[in-house]
Amino acid sequence: YELPVQDDFICVHCGQCSLWCPTGAIKEREEIEKVNKAILDPEMTVIVHTSPATRVGIGEEFGMGAGAWAEGQQVAALRALGFDIVLDTNFSADLTIMEEGSELVHRITSGGVFPQMTSCCPGWVKFVEYYYPDLIPNLSSAKSPTMMHGSTIKTYVAEKRKLDPKKIFNVAIMPCVAKKFEISRPEFNDAGKYHGDESIKDMDAILSVRELANMIRQNGTIDFANLPADAQYDQHEGI
């Protein structure tokens, strides 16, 4: 990790200001138009993956009750919106567990820095960078599930499905706006390094649950609560 310069605006991008602003003046940076533009581009393959938390958050936006299980409806809605491939972030969460576990074993056997702390949350990582930089060595070197999925989609999935990584537009549905900041960090272009073109970013856009709900409403033809509850995610080929 690189330490932030001293005159940076001190913000860890947690989104609590947008949640608690009494007038609603503070909102997340909306990326619906950017995503719709990619969906409408016939040359782009638009791939989306969804955080586990979103499937129990999206239903409340459509009268299904707080905490309602809406995995199938969310998958069906994303397909109806025009996403080409719909994946589950649980896949890359498993990768993160394996990477962090392997790193912990390595630290134990080679005398590494303890305790090992998670690096899954970009807000937490930036908090450490700003306020407790002495703890940076304690952070796991593993990327978050969001960023692991982004890089594997534009490498492994692209090769399996014979897709041009330059024509893949990666989107993730996330419960935290800090992910919008995370994908902008310059070090997250491993797919670009893999393909020899560092202009290829691992992730292209993050939509909050609220943004996805607004996108569904704007579509005007999707009756979310009555979509098939048994709609299934696409599979990662070859796994």
C-alpha cells in the first residue's frame, strides 16, 4: 500500500454521510447511465456479480419486507435489464478465504507480522492508511472479493468464453459505496498487466443496492416482486 499524501481530503468513503444526511443532499456517485451505455453497446459483454448482502437488501425496495430473500428475483431482474452474464460474488469470496488462509499459514511458519487483519473492506484499508499506517504490515495482502472477481473475469472467464477483455464491462452490485472508491485505485489493473495492456481495469462500475433499485424502476417493465424466485446465477466455466 502507498501512504496517502498529507493534503488528501480525509475520507474513507464509508458512505455513512449519505446514509445519515438529514436533508438527503449527500448521495453516492451514480453510475446508472454509465452502465446502461455499456449494456446498449452491442460490442460490449456486460458482466455483473452480486455481493451476498444484496440478495437480502434489494427486496425491501419493492415491498417484499426487510430482509426478504430475493436472490432469484435479483438475478432475473439483472437479466431483464440486459446484463449478459450474472455471477455470484461468493465465488471470489471463497478465493479470498483460500488466499488469506494460505497467507496466515505462511506467516505462522515463517515468522510473519501478527495479528493478520482483513483487507476485504476498502473503507477499513483506507482508515488504516490514514490513521494507523504502522498497522499496514498487518493487513492481508489479498485483494477483496470484488477485485478478485474483477481480475478473474477479465482473464480466466474471458479465456474460457473466448471474450476480448477490452470488450468486457465489469459491474458489481455492492452494499457499500466504498467499493466505488476501491475500483479507482490504480493498482487494481492486474487483468491489464496479464494481457499486456494496463489500460484494462479489473472493474468498470459499482452499483449500490439503491442504484440497482432505481435502475429497475427506470426500466418501467420489471415487476420485481413477481419475478421468478428460482432464477439461477451463471456458472464459471471449467470450475
